[in-house]
Amino acid sequence: MNPMPPNNVSSDVRMKGFASRKTVEEAIEWIDSQLPNFSNLPSEEVSLLESCGRILAADVVSSVNVPGFNRSMMDGFALRATETHGATPYNPLPFKISGGSFPGSPFSGTVFPGQAVCIMTGAPMPDGANAVLPVENTERQGDSLLAMGEVSAGKHVGSVGEDVQSGSTLLSARRTLRPQDIGVLSSIGCSQALVIRRPRVGILITGNELLPCGTAPRDYQITDANGPMLHSLVKRDGGQPVMPGLVPDDRESLLASMAAMSESADILLVSGGSSVGQDDHAPQLVATHGMLAIHGIAMRPSSPAGMGLFNNRLVFLLPGNPVSCLCAYDFFAGRAIRAFSGRNTEWPYRRVQAKLTRKLVSTVGRVDYARVKLIGNNAEPISISGASILTSTTSADGFVIIPSNSEGYAAETIIEVFLY
Amino acid sequence: MNPMPPNNVSSDVRMKGFASRKTVEEAIEWIDSQLPNFSNLPSEEVSLLESCGRILAADVVSSVNVPGFNRSMMDGFALRATETHGATPYNPLPFKISGGSFPGSPFSGTVFPGQAVCIMTGAPMPDGANAVLPVENTERQGDSLLAMGEVSAGKHVGSVGEDVQSGSTLLSARRTLRPQDIGVLSSIGCSQALVIRRPRVGILITGNELLPCGTAPRDYQITDANGPMLHSLVKRDGGQPVMPGLVPDDRESLLASMAAMSESADILLVSGGSSVGQDDHAPQLVATHGMLAIHGIAMRPSSPAGMGLFNNRLVFLLPGNPVSCLCAYDFFAGRAIRAFSGRNTEWPYRRVQAKLTRKLVSTVGRVDYARVKLIGNNAEPISISGASILTSTTSADGFVIIPSNSEGYAAETIIEVFLY
């Protein structure tokens, strides 16, 4: 931890920079080309009460009818429809009330000619009856009923399976479960749902200047922001973060951590040391022990990002600067995690149109990620552009992407803002 | 559970119907009028890693600067700016490299006149130096450096507190925590966040026809859909569901359950028995032991919904029919739960414009909640309108609200769809 002698400074190598950078599109294409290799997403059973928002792993076919019996759709009287023919308020027809049918408590007998059974909405239809005469078309005295209207056969009767038919596909694989889906699943007797397992995402944070979350920054050290941020991003995207402590910033420790993590995790994220210096171990380790597919991307921030394969896992190399880390996560790692979790790969950010209050300058050949504040329908660029200033993303309401074929946007341009 | 004798059928009372119904607007006004009485939302400390998406209970003021030291913004050489004056590629000026400063590992000496310290991005600025000359403006041989460009004082130096200033308000109360907020909170040393406690929402499910979740429906019984659905809705809206088993559908059991639940829960939901029959215990209990503010609402479905106060808790009476239950939850209970959890009270549904494929008929004086399927930009009304058919809400993509002053919409009308 002491200053190194000048002849040994690692900057000599790092300072060479990237020989060439890939475009953002090439990086995304590479990710998408890898996804089919990981498309057999594992599934798991989870309690129905914990399954809302999860992604169904398989079609759900009901093995029961809901309801399992014919039921009344009205409060009224179950009877034989033909016996009401001709009934009007001026020609009331008499019935004898022979009992009642209530939800969960059916009438156990049969409705014979001339009889009616008082019935509640949702209650089972008694044998013999084939229609329900609504209460407002009746008059009652004790067990005598006067029908003052007609009903046709089947009227006001909900039939077996009217909600769910046995054998029908109720919900399809890849559906995101909604509250009402949970209700329907419960109604057919499920207590569990088979959902896509959340991909386990190993988060390895390196950097000799870092103190672990929960420690106040002191002296010349800063407290890790990337670990907790990535943890939250992974959860947002449907992943299961696995985050051991900070990884010492040397080749052997990082290799050991990557190897151990790749045994249990589906995807690896390495934050810090992602550039081209000799202290930037992660790209070298991926290149040596796996496959470094992309390293150096024509974007700002996040240019020193990379990705590849390590022990047959997708690995994303994220810059240590927190804004770069967030941006590289959102462009690349998040896409893969959403795919692994069965979600739409697109950004989970809502988009709004807004008018730029002042120009946003970029450079052709590079994608820019510019934070903006929304004031009504105006987007005010955040003047601090440093990739180390994470508060530029907390004071911002969202960000604007300037594509690589653009030199930026003039003031007053209507642009699309992705809302954080 | 046997059919009751005809002289004792509960339908006699129920069938009277509501004497008068309140409007949806009146019900919402009543909820909003109650919210100020519950505005002191309790807070709790949660682990930072569990706090994303939660609502901050208080402003966060930093007690530290981030970074706590001046740092380099470039890879290059820390030196005294005035000593570079006049340096160009044609007039290189010599410096002696006296050491290196690396992230977390500062140069411990002082940069004296004629000296430079090799420095990496993010590394602490050494004493004596006040600027960083980028590496691309230098040439180096061993410990000899040639400066081939000028820098002014402060150039490429990030100063103490440039990300976070000690004493500044970093995040404001009522903010929904984002991943980058979690990063910033970690960077100032937090391991916990003070967030609004999730309101505890007691869910009481009644209905003699019901079997508990996890049981296959059989005979004349159906399996509870409302409990698991409400559980999911409450979680979606930031509440903490508390759901004991099914409550027996008698006055004493329900009163005892409501009383017990109201000791620990912030809000009560009672599903089933919400209408005006003598077996509809919930409204009677609220009227007798608390205050029944609203009972019967001019809407379809959900007309037999109610709300009031019980043991100083807000209580919502939700119809047992599952579509009515969902709709009444969304119109009324969800609004209160979102308010209690510190969220926006509006519906969490995304809205889109769509063209009706056929007319939607309603009645003036009543709000209608109509499920629709989206096919491209067209909204196809779901033909099944029964409040008992929960699958009408799972086959639908969203719903349309027909306000009480409308008789409905003609085919081809552009309407607003709330997406489930």
C-alpha cells in the first residue's frame, strides 16, 4: 500500500489505452448471440403467496372446473323454467318454497314440479331446477311464492367450468404473474407456482481504495458504492445477487474469487480494474482463463468495460467509476440478467419526451449517456459529467442517449428521456 | 351447513338491496378525508441492501465529504501548475519523478519544485502539487519526465466533496430509493436506511363456500381466490399483508378476528359478506362497533362494497365475488395502502390509448369497470362481464373505466386503457 517506486508504476501499461473499441451495438449483438446458449432457464416451485411478479416457467393447465357445480348468478328462486311461462304481475303463478340453497350449503333435495328453492348468488343449483327467477320478480308469503315474471331455461345459472374449464390452458409460460393470476391459481387448488429461477448473479468488487459498505469513508479511502448499487440493480432485473466481501485487488485473489463464484453463479459481474493497465486484472484473467469477447467500448462513460466467458459463465467487466459502472450495467449486464430471468430484455425505464433546455454535445463514433433533470416538459442536462460523481445520477430524473452517429442535440430539441 | 328452513332464509333481508348508493367520488373523498388522521407514518431502519424501492422516511444529510481528499481525474503526473508554463512539444520542460500515487495508496511525501508524482485516476493528490498533467502531454524516461503541455492550477483535480458535500441534503424524505441512491448512501457510510414502515394490512376472508388456498375445490365448495389475490395486491402497493386462515362466517368469529387483527394491523380488509343481508356480518359489525362511512357504491362490479373505521383503523369491506373484490380493492383499499406506505395514491397501472372494437354500454349514474384485451392498438371488450369470473381479468390486458356521467362508448372510440 506504499507508493511504488517510479520505475515500476503500473500506469505505463494502462496509459497505452485501448487499441480499438467495439461499438455499443457490437457489444449488444455479442450478448444476444450468447443468450441461446443459456436458454434452458432452470425453474423452481415457489409459494403462491411469493410468486406475484415472477415469470411462469410452464403453461398452467387446470385439472378442475371452477366452479365445480352449477350455481346461481342472482338472489332469487331456483325452479323449472317452463313453469314460469305466462307469469306476469297481472298473472302471478304460485310455487311452494321447499327449502334454501346457500353458498357452500346446497339444497339436498330435488325441486319437483310446482316447487321453488330460495337461492343465493353463488349457491349450488338444486337438482330438478334449471333457472333462477330473480327475487324482484316474485312475491313471498311464508313458504308460498308468487312468480310474476318468466325465465327461460338456463337463465341466471352459471354453469360448471364457466370460470375455468378443466383441461384448459389457464396461463402461458413466460407470463409475469399478476395479483389476479395468483387468485386464479389458488382457485384451481395450487399452493405453489412453477416459475423461472432467478439467475444467481455473483458480484465481485475490487479496488484497493475501497472500504466495505457500512464503513464510514476515511483517510484516502472511499466506501464501496458499486456493490450495493449493483445488488439493487440485479434484484430489480429479476436476479438474485450473491455478493461476498470486497475482493483484494491482486490477480490470484480475483482469479480465486471468480473461479469460486462461477461454480454457483449463473452470471458474474466484476467491478473495478476493467481497463488495460497491468493492475487491471479482470480482463487479463478472462482472456487467459476464458474468452474476452469485448474489451473497450465506444461510449462515454463506461468505455473501459468488457465482457466474455469464464468457466462457461457470462462475465461482465464493469468500470470502477460508479457512473460508468451503472451505465455499463444498464447497457450490457442488465440485458443478460433480464433475459436469464425470463423478462423482456429492454430497459425497465419509462420513457418521456422532453425539450432540451441547452445543447448536449457528443462526438460521432461514440454513444453518450447524459443525465438530465426534468422541469415540467423540459430536460435540463446535469452539468457534472464526471463518471466518478454518482450524485449526478441521484440528482437526475433520467438520462438521454446520444447515438454514435450524432454530434449531439441542439437546445430546444425534443428528445427521449429514460426515467430512472 | 344444511339448507335452512324456508321461513328463516337470510335472503329476505339481503334482497331489500341498498337504500341508496354513494358515488365512487364520494367514497374516494371519504378515504382522502381520513388520510390526514393517519399521516404520521411510522418508520423503520432496514438494511441498505433491502431498501431499494422503499420510501425514505426522512431527509438524508451527509456528515462526510465524498471523496474525503483531493484526487486526480486523469492518469498523468501531479505537479505544480506554474512550473508547466511555456511547456510545448517544441519546448519540453524537465521534471524529476519522485514517486507514485495510487487509489487507496497515496504518495506520502511532498512534491517539491521540479518534481512530479505519477498519479492514477482516483488517486489522492500529493501535497505540494496542484494540477495533473495528462500522460499524453508527457514523455518519460526512467524517473525523468518531460512536460510537453501546460496545465493551470486545479486542472484535472477533483476536490474534496465534489460528489457529496458534508452537511448537504443528499436525498429527501418521501423519495423512492433507486439503485444509485443505495450506492450513494453506501458511499457516505450508511449500512441502513430509514424508510417508511410498510403498513400492515390484515386480510380477513369469509365465506362458508370457501376452502383455503392449497386445497383443491371439491363438492359444492370453491377454493379461496381473494386471499392470495389481495395478498399480492397489498404487497404490490407497498403493504405488508397479514393473513390468518379463513374466518368462519358468523358474527362472533368475524368480530373476534377483526378485533384481534385491528390490534396489530394498520388497515383491515374484509372479503365477503359485504352486502345488506342478515348474513352479511361485516357491515353490521363496523356499524355497531365502529363507524360505517360508506356502504353501497354506484359502480359495477363492486356495488356491495363499503368502508369505515373499526377500532381506529380504516376498514374496507370487499365483495366476495373475485372481480368485485379486485375492483373494490383497486378503487378504494389500494389507494389508502399506497398512501400509508408513502407512495403516490394513483393507480400503479400504465395507461395506453386504444380504439374500441365494439361498443361498451353503461348506465348514467354508475361507474363501470370493463375488462379489455388489446390487439395492437385495438381494445376488445371481454364479453364475460360476470363478477364471479376471475379469468376475465387474467385473459384481459387491462380495463377501461366508464364514468358515471356516460352511457358508454361507441365502437371506434379512442379510450384510455389501464394495463394490468
